[in-house]
Amino acid sequence: MINKQLRKIKYLLIRLFRIKSNAHSIAVGFTVGSLMNFVPSFGLGPLLSAASAKLVRANTLAGFIGGLSFLWLFPLFFYLNVIIGELFIPIDVFELEESLGDTEEAIEASFQVGKAFLFGMVINLVVFGLVIYLLSYMMIRKYRSEVLQLICQKWEVSKPR
């Protein structure tokens, strides 16, 4: 099982670093695709990643690869949105527990959690977007051939049985 996942990762990395486009277009596509994992997309994340990369005139294949790369981290990103949003818009947990009986208070409490989630999502999109863009741009611009050589020649993954 682990070898199968490692082979998929190796394949995606080879596809990403072999794209014949400029480093900026690839990095923007990969970044936009990766950031779609912070947004609840109800299973359409990889398709929305490619579409959003096309929308910002970046490389769509890099967007699709970026969407697939961090797909398994979606639950962590979702939780991180709530945690970061709660730092700026505090959620009163005791008030949430008390409001379970009254419908109007429950709706207000859910709006409070939703505001914290959206605020955290925007902050995470900006911060992680800058970090992912800078790292991917540097890797593609400066170390594309070295990374490809490392992946293709030195990283051996046995075939799954």
C-alpha cells in the first residue's frame, strides 16, 4: 500500500517538473491548485483546481497536480481554518452548548463558527499561497533538472504486487 502511494507521488512529481512552461506559470498553477484544498469543494477539488488555474491563466496541469498533491491533507486544512479563525473571532464553546435547545441561538452560534471558519480560510489562503508559490517557483526555476535527476534515477520504488 505504501509503495503504491510512493509511486503515485513519484509520478506526480515527474509530471510536474517535466511541464514545458515557464516557472511562473507552473508555480502559480501549482499554488492555486494546492490552495483549493483549503476550500470545502465537496469532492470536486481536483477539477476546481484545474479550472481555477485556467481562470488565472496559469498552467492547468500544474493546477491539477497541486490539487491532487495535498488532497489527503484536507481534514487538517479544514481544522486549521477553524483554529486560525478562532484566534481572531473567538468562539464561546459554553454558549454553543447552551444554545442547543433554542433554534434561534443555535443558528446564531453556527453563524459565529462559520465566520471564524471563513476568516481563517482567507488568512490561510494568503499565508500558504505565498509560501507555496515561493517554494515551488524556486524549486522549478533553480533546481528543476537536479530534482528530476534525483526523482528519476536515485529514487527507486518497487512495483506493487
